[in-house]
Amino acid sequence: MCDSNITAFPLHRQRKLVESIARVLESKNGEDANAFWRSTAKNILVQLSESGIAPGLAEQEVGTLLHAVLGDMASRSAAKLAQ
């Protein structure tokens, strides 16, 4: 059996995904926000795994996605404050 490297389009570059997660997280607080993120991250990890992405790479993708989501939320918050 040979190893193969499958590369997916980076999650953090998928604007609709980043923005949709950010909007939901903005509407939640505390444990509700944590539960939503954990569930979302788990589902994405399963999808990536089923697509053949190695577990370590999948975890990196989800981590980078989280940073993109938090950045999107911060940008939106800063824009609201600037108005």
C-alpha cells in the first residue's frame, strides 16, 4: 500500500464557511458557544478524515479555521465600533 498526500482547499480560505461559523458564534455565549465550536470542529474533522486527509493535517486545518473565524469576528466587531 502506498501513502498518498491529499490536499484540500484550505478551510480558512472558504469565506462562506468562516463567516457562517463566525455569525453563529457571535450569537452565542459561554458554554453554548463552546459546544457549538466543538461540535462544528468534530464534524469537520470527520469530513476531512473521510476525504482521506491525515489526522494531523486535519487538526491543523481546523486550528487555522478557528483563527480565521476569530479574526473575522474581531474585524466585524472593530467595524461596528468604528461606525
